[in-house]
Amino acid sequence: MRRPSPLPPPAAPPRRTAAVEQAGVDARDEQDGSGVVLPLRDAGGGPGTVSDDLSAEGAEQPARPEPPVGLLAVWRASRARRKALRAEVRRFTVRQRRRRALWVSAIGAVLVVAGVTAAVAYSPLFAVERVRVVGTAQLDAGTVEAALASQLGTPLPLVDDAAIQDTLSDFPFVQSYTLEARPPHELVVRIVERTPIGAIAAASGYSVVDAAGVVLAASTEPPAAEPILDVRGGVDGDAFAAVGRVMRALPASIGDQVTAVSATSAFDVTLTLTSSARVVWGSAEESALKARVLERIMAARPADTVTKYDVSSPDAAVIR
């Protein structure tokens, strides 16, 4: 801000002229003994006064009063002051204004790119033209793809997850799935299937279940490829949970030989092999280690040469 203009200096007192000083001297000289001052005379010899002498010598006249300031002058001064203030503000904020302009430009560019991308992605240019199902072994991929045909023609970002989930819930073997969009026109559905561990006998027949007890299939006859489960407490008991952990830990070379599994508790799981040999497993603890030990001893002593493998203590396996 500009400083206001300084006030004008006070008017100097009237300057004493030489005529005035001389008049005072003459007045003192002409005093008589009684202290009476004789009248002064003017230059023409006639009587006069000191004021006459001052006027005669050209004494300074009193200063004339300044004319009042008009509204137009006040307005012009105020406008000039405002302009000066704005110029000062611009000078001191130039760096801040440049930084703000850069931020505005960057944000604007990002918004424009995002808008263009969204407009293109949600347009028919990226509509689904093919649904591909991968990861199936027990399910028919073509059947699942046909069930998901309702998503054809939908832009990839607008694929209805809820509709896909509802469709896949009709397939019991689907444990989980993930969706993968492959622009411009392909939707990939990756499926993780449930693994059956055996069949449980019921009054109406046999139910094929996985380790979580989910029924995957039902039949009136014992499934040829699945072991029969004889588990006390049903699928909600601890014995069934232990059986599920054991069956999932078995390698395929041993699992394919299991024809029956029995358990009265979580600590006495027993497997029956196709050779009629039994495997005493015990609890589900250290199932991975027990599976490796059983695989090694079965390689050394095939199942058709023994009657029982006991790996309940994997550090001291027993063969009979």
C-alpha cells in the first residue's frame, strides 16, 4: 500500500522587514524622559503609523484559503489508489497465481482423459461378444457359457456381476469364480470347482459331497468313482471335518485307491483301499506329512502285500 501524502508545513510567521525594525529604533530614540513615544512620520514628512510603514514597504499579504476539493477529484484519487493496490497485489501473488494455473490445467487434463475413456469404454465399441469359461474339469464349459449368454452385447464395464452369480449358483460344482474383461469383446470366467471327497448313504440313495458337506450330485446307486463315507455325526460333526481334511491331503495316486472312509470321531479316521488293505490315519493333524510317509512306504511295500498301514504317528509308521 502507498503511504498517504505528508501534511503541508505550517505557515511561516510574517517576516520583519528593515522598515519595521528601523521604525522601532526611531520610536525608542524619540521617547522623552516621561516615556511617551512620539508619533512616527512617513516618508513625505507627514505623521504616520507603523502599519502605514509596513504597507509602504510591501509587507507580506495573508495567505488565501485553498478552494474546496471536488467530488470528481476525490473519485479520481480513490480510483488511482485502488489501481495502485491491485498492481501491488498482482506483483506479490504472481507465483501463487502461476501455481494455481498449473493445478487447474493438470486437473482439467485428467478430467478430460477420464471422460473420454469412460465414454469409449461404456460405448458399444467394447460390448461383450464372447463369454469363455476356463478352469472346469467336472463341469461342461460349453454348458456354462450358454447359461451366461445373457451378458452378450453388454459393455464390459457394465457386466452384471449379480446376474452371473445367480446363474453360476445353479451349478453345484462351482466353488468360486472370477471375471476377467479382455477388451475389446471377450469376457473370461475363471471357475474353481468343488472337489468331491466321497458319497454318503441316505434313505433316498447316495449324495456326493465335498469337504464342506455341499451336495454335488445324488444317485440311487453307489457312485463308482467315489469312496463311501461312514462318518458319525453327519456332515456337521467334527468327524466329517477331519475326513475332509484327510481326503484333500491325499495325493492322486493314493486317493484313487480309496474305496471307503470311516470315522467315529476326529481322531480315528481309517481308509480302506481297493486291495482291502486298511490305512489307520488317526487325527487330521500333520495330514500332509502322513500322506508323504504313506506314499513312500506304499512304494516300498505295495498295498496288495500288506493288510494295514498305520501312519497315525508319522515318525514311526507301522506296516502289517
